[in-house]
Amino acid sequence: MHLRCAVLDDYQDIATTVADWSSVQDRVEVTGFTRHFATGDELAEALAGFDIVVTLRERVPFPAELFARLPRLKLLVASGMRNSVIDFAAAAEHGVTVCGTASSSTPPVELTWALLLGLARGVVTEHNALRAGGPWQSTVGADLHGKRLGLLGLGKIGSRVAQVGAAFGMDVVAWSQNLTEERTDEVGTGLAANLEELLRTSDFVSVHLALSDRTRGLLGAPELALLKPTAYLVNTSRAAIVDQDALLAALHEGRIAGAGIDVFDTEPLPAGHPMRTAPRLLATPHLGYVSRDNYRTYYGQAVEDIEAFLQGAPIRRLG
């Protein structure tokens, strides 16, 4: 008898082609869902007949009430080794094994720079004008060399963003609640005295913090007001770190030069969401982790987790 495996949020319909599922295909029937289920009821109904679920990053919450509605579920595989939206106690109570996969920090680093450079040089504006037969040159690019890059967070991703900034000849400084001079010396950045100094003095600010009670809403209206009117803000980390309404107000009122945003309070964004039409905004649909090599890792190791589970072998357990 085949077990049924659901792959959630497989938007590109790539999960079964980017990895080799042959080791489990005689025991597991895989179904990919290319659309996101917006409500818990939709999700519970869609997953009712599945024994295994592969979920992408932290896109889909798995609270206790969802586990209670999925009596067939025995294995939940989440890409990455950290997940804040799974109720691990409820999973254990319902006999669901939860495991994870490796995840590369390279794709979000690269996307951060794609957004920052796109903003600085007006790439989308100029591209659209060129394709539409519009004016030849309508923007004047912002320079990176000699400008200050302020990083909120200097972990695996932030430190690599810092290295690229240094290669551009930028003055890189960093801040977080627990950041030490020893760490900034190790990475080769300056240490901002506090958040306010970093925001006031930076020409580009990039967010690379984990979401926690201390960082939720860290950049609200008072903090955004500290930014220079020529400054750019980039967030490829977690949406809730930056107050969305305050950011929209700053963009509409022209109080900052622009923002590059890859993460949103609601994902996917509803069709009429104000983030879709905000001025001075370069937005991408949460592409930070979306790269071919990363997907090979996610789904390749998901297959390994499934095979190990079926064989009763050790797995990459979460929770």
C-alpha cells in the first residue's frame, strides 16, 4: 500500500523534478500543491488524506488544531532546521514525527544585493521605460562606494552581506541587541553604538535579524523617521520586524528614497494589497530562499527523511 505525500506551496511545480524520488516511489505517492491554502479549513480539507506532508520553510502554520484534524498524518518534513510555526508538542501528542533539512544562507545574501543594487540604480524603472519606448534615462543612481551600509544583525547572512558591502568599498557598520565588538572585529565591520545611530547615519539599511519578541516591530514609525530622506531600506529577513503600515506611510510621503522588500505580513499578498502598488518600493514574492541549488537540498533531503522514516532509521528531527 502506498503512503500519500503532499508537498505544499510548490509554486513552480518543481519538487518532484529537482530531486530524485526514485528511492521511495514504490512506497510513496507524491502530490504537489502549486497554490497556497489561505485558511486552516482549506488546508485541513486538502491534507485529510495524506500520511506525509512536506512544507516549505515557515509558510504554513501547523498549530494544535490542525494536527487534531489530520489523523492520518505521521510525518511532517519542513525545509530548514528551524521552524517557529509548528506546534511541536501537539505534533508529538498526535504521533507526528517532525524533521527538517539543511538550508543555504547564500540565496538570501544574493537576493539582498539584487534588491539593494536594483534600488540604487533604478533598474526596474529604467528597464520598464526602455521596453515601453519611454524616456532615455530618467533616474540618477545612488553610489555605493564610500557610502554607509548599516546591518541589523551580523549572523550567517548579515556577515556575508557585510563582506560584499566591503568589496564595494562601503563603510559597513552593524548593530543588534547582543552584538559585541569582538564579533564585528571578526567580520570586519564597525559596531554602531545603538540602533538610533545606525539608522541616522546609514545610506542603506539591511535587516538580517531573527524574529523574536525583542525584534518584532523593531522598526516602527519613530525608527523609520530617523532614516535620511536619501536612505534605502532592505528587508529579506522577517516582515514583522518592520512595521508595514509605518513603512507604507514613509514610502508614500517620500520620507525615504526607497525600500526593497521580500517578506510580507500576509503571504501570498492579496491582489489588492497596498504593498503591490506602493511608490519607491522594489518588491519580490519571498524569493530569498528560492534557488535551484537550495531546492535540490530541500527536496533531496526531504526524500532522505522520508526514506529514513520508512526504514526506522535516524532522521533530522525538529522540535
